[in-house]
Amino acid sequence: MSMKKDKTTIIFLDKNQHYAKPFQVKTFYVRHWKKFVMALFLTVFSLVAVIMHLIKTRAEVQLSNEKLALLLQKHQNEVMQMDTSAIKKHYLAIDEKLKTINRYLKARGLKPMPANQGGNEDNELGSTEEIGTFYDEYLNRMIRLVGFTPMGYPHKGRISSNYGHRENPFTGENIESHKGLDIKGSYGEIVKTTANGTVKFANRRGGYGNCVIINHGNGFETYYGHLSKIAVKQGQKVSAGQVIGKIGSTGRSTGPHLHYEVHRNGKIVNPKNYLSLE
């Protein structure tokens, strides 16, 4: 072998001493064949290890998915088999609170909501779906009743004159009937409606001066008198707490204040009964 070319001739012999055509390779490969074999072995081993790891990881993920599916199924079964007695007790607690609200309404001369339509404390309650539907409708009616019933103060101020009989504020003599409440305020302070409704009147009205009358439905109307400014128009829809005017001293008045009346079914009632639920 020539050292200059640095090649090695390789000949393969069979058992009969016959050989195939010889071929040459670089001597470097022959001298270091063990290193090349080891490198090839390590490469194959690494590939096998990576494949085994991927197979194992896939199996673990599949197992986790199966466990999760079992847990979800178990939870679903528990929900399906859940005892409804706790839910029914919850609805009964709501029923008691609604009865309390009805007592407040009745004490203020308001028609209470129908009671005991949800069943008794025994098994007459029916399905939770039926109970839920009943209370949904019940609370919707309650919302409407509360929304269209005068409640609270139209203006946060001191009450200077109550409903009922009083001395004539101009002469200090004689006794006259006062149809509402006089609430003190500074000129130009805002006045709000005490319930949802429709403006029935918004103009000058005799001793009321500038006056707004709101029809709330359910037989209720509220009057707001002596206003310096009217902020709504006849026929306009208004919401509870909406500004409808400003404090003034128009009409039969001795100074800036709001005259507030509540009418129920055509009769004048004491507004104090509608300032709070107590």
C-alpha cells in the first residue's frame, strides 16, 4: 500500500476462497473503524430512547385523559343524584323574606303579593324547576310593584310641615287641611320622582304653582308643587329617581320648599307612610 495515497484495499473471500472485486477506502476509516461503529451505535441508541420516551409520554397523557373523563362522569353522576332538599330549604327561606316584604307593604296600605304559592314545607313543593319558575314570576311581580309604588324622599330635606291639619302659614290663624308634606330646600335644588310612571301634568296649577303630577299605575299618583323649574313634559315616561324639576317658591308659598303629595285610588294619603318600608 502506498503511503502517499493512504488507501487500504479490502478483499472479501467466501469459503471456497473465491473473492469479489476488491475495493479501496481511506486508511483513516480503517484505522478508526471502532470509533465510527461506536458513533453509529450511540446514534441508533439515542433514536430508540427518544422513540420510547414519546411512546411513554403518549401513554401517560392517554391515561390522564381517561382519569379526567372518569372524574367528570363521577361529578355528573353526583349532580344528577343530588338531594334537592337543600334547594327546597333555600326557596323556603326566600319565601319567608317575601312574607316579610309583604308585611311592610301591608303596613303601608299596599296590596301584598299572593303568598304560599310555592308550596308548604313538606314534599308538596314539586320539582326544583317548578319552584324556580314560580319564584321568577313572583319576583318579577314584586319588582313591578316596588318600581311603580312611591317610595322614599323626592328631595332630601327637613320636613317643615306635615300632612293633616295645621295653622295657616300666612296668618298664623285658623286651622287648615294640609294635603301633603312640605320639604325644605334651597332654591334650584333638584326634585326627583319617587317611582316609575308617566307625567300626567306639567304646568302651572293654582296654589301649587309650577306643578308636576305623575301617574304610577297601581292606583298611585304623586304631586310635586312650588317648583322653580319643570324638567319633564306631559306624557313623558319617567323612572324612579329621575329629576323632574327644581325647588322653588311658586304658587301659594312662603319660601323655597317642595310640596309633596301621594294619592291612592283617587284619595289623598299621608306621604310619610311611603318614605320608608318601616
